[in-house]
Amino acid sequence: MSEQSYEPNMVLSTKEFDVVGKRPLRHDGVDKVTGRAIYGADVSMAGLMHGAVLRSPHAHARIKSIDTSKAEAHPEVRAVVTSTDFVDPGDKAVDLGEGLTRLSYIRNNVLALDKVLYRGHAVAAVAAASLHDALEALKLIEVEYDLLPPVLTAPDAMKEDAPLLHENLRMTEFGRPTDKVSNVSDHFRHEKGDIEQGFAEADLIVEREFDTSTVHQGYIEPHNTTALWNNDDRIHIWTSTQGPFTIRDTTAAILDKPVSQVRVTPTEIGGGFGGKIPVYIDPVAALLSNKSGHPVKIVMSRAEVLEGTGPTPGSHLKIKMGVKSDGTMMAAQAWLAYEAGAYPGAMVVPGGMCVFAAYDIPNVTIDGYDVVVNKPSTAAYRAPGATNAAFATESVVNEIAEKLGIDPLDLRLKNASKEGTRRADGPKFPRIGCLEVIEAMKNHPHYSAPLEGPNRGRGVAVGFWFNAGLPSACNIAVNPDGTITLVEGSPDIGGTRTSVAMQAAEVLGLPAEKVSPSVVDTDSVGFTAVTGGSRVTFSTGLAAIEAARDVREQMIQRAAKIWGVESDGVEFRKGVFHLKNGTENRMTFSELAAQIATTGDPIVGRAGVNPPGVGGSFSGNIVDVEVDPETGKVTILRFTAFQDAGKAIHPSYVEGQMQGGSVQGIGWALNEEYFMNAEGKMMNSSLLDYRMPTSLDLPMIDTVIIEVANPGHPFGARGVGEANIVPPPAALANAINNAVGVAMNRLPMNPVAVMGAIWEKNGATD
Amino acid sequence: MPIVFIPAAMKELTAGAAEIRVGGSTVREAVAELEAAYPGIRDWLFEDNRLKPNIAVAVDGVVSPIGLLQHVDENSEVHFVAAISGG
């Protein structure tokens, strides 16, 4: 590929298909742009009541009493619930798709039982005839608190004398429970080689510490739910979620009901990014519905979203890397402490798996700590844990390159992971595109373009995310007009209706427009795991491929029946059935579809998959910035994102993911943080003050899609939803360093932080 | 015989051994052999007679969706890794 051939949005394709790789219009496009798509807040039905949630004003307190009598006496109030309305789950542990979790943690996060652990923690809820009445009734609930000191960062919470959030939380160390009561819920370690020997053989060692802030996913649509607890004891929930089956299973577990009694209909979803996997208000609305006898809808405010739902962890990281003078990486050590928020489950495990994933280093030790603090219980956020880790590692890698006088991409190329590289956590990488991504960065004209002017700098960084497989199901029915109806269980966040439909279309030789995809409720399709882990195009796509193959086989048999031959006498090519006997007999898919009703049974294809062969994705950024040395403001001049998509099923949606992930990474880098006061109150719980980037803050994000086919998928697809958020903070830190010569160790790198670093460099004393 | 890689956290159970060759044609059988030689391994990996939900099995670098039922052959590499999904 010559330099001249690069365009603002490039696809470095390695294989062509008839449908896959093209850019058809999205099937849900008209509904979305006309406002006809039904989102959760649009749900309405006869007798609907409106719910509201009372939340703790304190970050850490014991609940002495809750008096709901005055609220219950309110004439428009139909129901009031607290945590005691739930069945006591005891010590029961459940696996709800995000690993093993104590059910009591989930239940107590949904409605606090005896302690509130963060400001915004839900305490009680009310259902009333109007939202106004519900909000008024909340003021009538009297909660008596016994205030406790909050602890807000991982390093503080790890101190021996730190206030304890959970008096019964005992640390697990190296996979085994200990007797130590602590805010550290888990300590794990990965080891590879001999770390001491590795550092002893290094010519240069760089060691730095970093902090990253708590950051929210910032989905535009707030959480919402409508629940109807019917007279037959069946519960129907309409909700905005990434995982309708997760909501079903979690709600059923909390309410102590069989999953078959809970049906979840996923409405359209206005963003999630991992934050709409956990359950918050669905069981509460269900309880309110049961008590009131009415359907109940709850819609969170923006402040409730920011203060009461799971952001991504803040973290404290220490990175030490040793290299030979020629740049060969010899040893790397990481110490990662991630804030889980109120309940265990920080994303430090994947952070530890990704922290050195881009490099083939013979000697590695990684220690990770999962630490509870008095902030909202954290949730997944796009490559959870990896962005924090890459900010630290990629900053150190750039410092090494600078100190050795080696081009930073050459240093990365020299040490890049490849097929067969053994990861620090054990397994060898299968076919991956790390080298190819870095090579594309090196070859891109952005990298060699002149960058002139004072206080301007260029930075690079790379990142990695594993991606997930997990179960998906799909049904396909053939219609007499030659179209197919495709039913799936994956809520469509990034255009996945179309990317899944295209894969079925490719198998059946149809244009994508002849596929009608639907996302249905949990009673209407087989179990399908969350829309998360960049898994839908890969895994639900595979289910669609298998269901389409099932249809194709049945169609071949039907053609054979019509022609009076055995099915192996029929051949299917590009949407046309051919008789193999040398005659001219042929039928198009549509012609055969029109004969189905008169020649046999309806044709319905089905598939359930839980596929191995997940392809991890590497990504990279080149970014140019200008730093205002008077104010510390960072202006992004040019930004190019690179990512290995395996095969871009729908390149526009891959580009959209890359651009979206880049913008979110830029938000982490330059602006976003939970600004907490000493009492643990978030001081910026609105989108005016919680500053996410807008189009006015950004240049066009150019994209380069690299295609290193994933051997685990028939078309080579890899998940693309997450790896793109990983490198931006590090790339921007390196660009700022290149511009004004300050090493940034903290996110966000807002004007205050940048000016602080500049003043420190210049020797200012205060 | 497949080779089982012992995570750092489990090495105290294997007297420091990092790689152990065992018999068996599935991961379950391989774990049974490991347990016979190094008691305690099973407790580390299992809960309620199943692999703990936060642990996944990777055979030859590929995380297996069927875990303990995964076939292993003579040259397979077996790893116990963290089960992760994403956002």
C-alpha cells in the first residue's frame, strides 16, 4: 500500500465478499432518524405509575432507620419499597455473566440494606400517579443515618487504618480466601520468566507511577425501566439494557423467582458502553408494581446516572520496564490498584491481562488489587481496565524510546507481540494484528507529516482488547417474497442488526436489504449474552451464519424435491440453485421461496452458538496537539485511529466504533473525571460540569482499518467495539510531552494538570 | 500427554512447578490427575463441582466455551485464565 493511497477513512482489505465489507443502509435507520424508534422512556400503558428513587446524601453511613409512613399516607402514592422488601439472599453467590458475585452485593446496591456506601446509593423508592407526586413523596421518607468517614481512593483504602466499607469482606489472595478483613477484596499475580534477572540484564530501567480518575460511560440515554408484575405472578420488564437475559436472570435472582417468570423486552438503547449491563432499577420497579398492582416506570435523571450507576474505576498504577540499549524489552513489572467502588469487582483483572499485551517481554510480573471505596459500584466501560493500564505502559514505552533515541514506533515494532507470543497470564497469542497495526501507523502519511509551530507535539500509542465470544442464538424464516426474517437477542448499539444481517445475507446470496432483522424479548429467542465484549458481530454473527446455513441446506433439499433429484444433485451459488446434471435448470432464492408453501413445510433456520476462536483486536493512535503554555489547554490538531478489524463486516460501523472509542478516550485524557469533595460528594453531576468532548472540541477522527483475518470466524471478523478507547490517553500524554516537555502522570490532563506539570518543570514552588 | 501451566497463584500447591505433564483426554481428566498428584488444585479451581465462574480454560491459546469438557490431545497446552467479557 503506497502512502498516496491513504484516504481519511481507509480499509486495508485482504479479502472481498459479495455483501460483507460493503456499506448497506442500516435496517433501523428510518425509525431512528424519524424518532419512531421506541426507547424505554417512550413505553406507556394503561394504569402506568411513575417511580422515583430516594438516594443517599452521604458517601458512607450506617442506616439507623427508614420511616416511610408519611410517604405511604400520601394520597397519590401507590407503593413504597425499601431493601427489606427483597428476599434475604444470605451468602448466595451468582454468576450473572460478569463473574461470580455475591447476590447480596447486587441486592444491596439496588437498594441499600444497612449501610450506604456512596452518595447516590438508592435507599427507597416510591410509585405514584405522577412523577411529580413520586418526587414529592420521596421528601416524606425519613432516613436516620449514622455518618462514617468515607475513603475515596485505592491507595487510601488500602491503608491499614482505613475505614472499612464491609466489615465481613475478607481479602482473596492469589485465588484463595484469607482471614484478613480489608477494603482489598482481591490480590492476584501473573508471573512470567525471572523478573529480577530481566532487570539485571537491562541497560535502561524506567519506573513511573500514574493515577487515573473515575470516568463515566456518558451514554446519552439515562437508565429507564417499566415493570409489570402481573396477577399470574409473571413479571414483564421493558428496559434499556445491553443484556436482556442478564436483567432477566439478575432480577429473577434478586426477587427469588424462576427465570421463566421474568420476561425482558429490550427497548432501543441510547448508548451503553458497558454501563448498561448491571441491574439497577428493574427489580425496584418490579417490587413497586407488585405492591401497587400497576405497571411502574422509572427513568433516571442525569444526576442519578452519574451518582447512582457504575462508572469505570479510578486507579493507581506503578510501571517499571527494563530494556537493552538496542531497545529489546527485557523485563516489565506492573502494580495495579483499581477502585471497585462500593462493592468488589473493579476491572483490574482485564487491566492486568492487557497491561503488557502489546509486547513480547520475557520476564514479567503483574500484581493487581481490587479495592472498594466510597464511590458508585463500578461497571464495565469499553475494554474495561485496559485504558488505565495502557496510559501507564505506553507512557513509559515512549519515555524509553526518547531516552534511547529510538523512533517510538520502531521500538514498538521491535518488541511487538505476534502469533505465538506467550502472554504474561500464560497462553500464547493466536493470529493477531499487533505488528500490522504498528506498521500501518508507521506507513501512514500522518506520521511523517511535518508538524510546525511552537508548543506542538505528536504522540503515538497502541492498545489491546481480548474481545469475547459467549452464547448467541438466531432464527431465520424464509418469506414467500424471497426475503428472510432474522430474529436475534442482541440489543443493537452500534449497527449490529445490519452487521449480523449482512453475514446471513452473504451465506444466502441475498442483498442485505432482503434481510429483516429483529431484536426480540427473552421469551422469543434462545439465550444470548450481553451486547458487550465486542462480541455481537462475531458471536451473534456466527449464529446468523449457522442459521443461514441451516436455511440454505433446507432450501437445497426443497429444490432437489422439486426437481426430483437427490440433494447432492443441487448446487447453490450466489443466491441461485442449479441442477448439477448439465441442464439449464436453475431457480433463484426468490423463485424457490415462492414455492415453499406449496411444496412442503415452512423453512426456518436456527442456530445457537458459544464459539471459541475469538479474535483479539489491537489499535493505535497518532495524534498531534498544540498546548497553550499560558492556560494549559490542549487542542487536538489531527487524530488518526488504527485498528485491526479482522474483516470489517460493515466498514462504516467499524469506523463509527473507532471514532466513538477515540472520542471517549480523548474525554478520559483531557476532561472527564468524577470531581469529589472530601465528603465524597460528586461536585459535577451534570453534563454541563462533567465535561465530555463535543464535536466543537475535536478534529475529524481519521480511521485506518487493518484486516488481519481472525481464523476463528468464516469471514475473519474480530470484535471492534472496545480496543479503540485504549490508546488515546497515552497517545495524548505522549503528544503533550512532545509539545511542551512535561511527562503527564495523571488523568485527566486538563488545563489545571497541564499547567501544574509545566510549573513543576519550570521549578515553581507553589 | 497434555501440559498444564500452573498459574503463579497455584504454584504453592505444586511445589513451585510451573508446567506439569498429565494424562487425560479432557480438561476434567487432566485436572483429576493433577489433583491426585497435588491435592488442593481442585479446590482452587472448582466450586460446586464446576469450574469457578471467574476462571476460564484456554487450550492451545483458545479460551474454551465448554471448559472442563474440552478435549485435549498429547501436545495440548492447558491454561487457567481469568474469565472476562468486556463492555
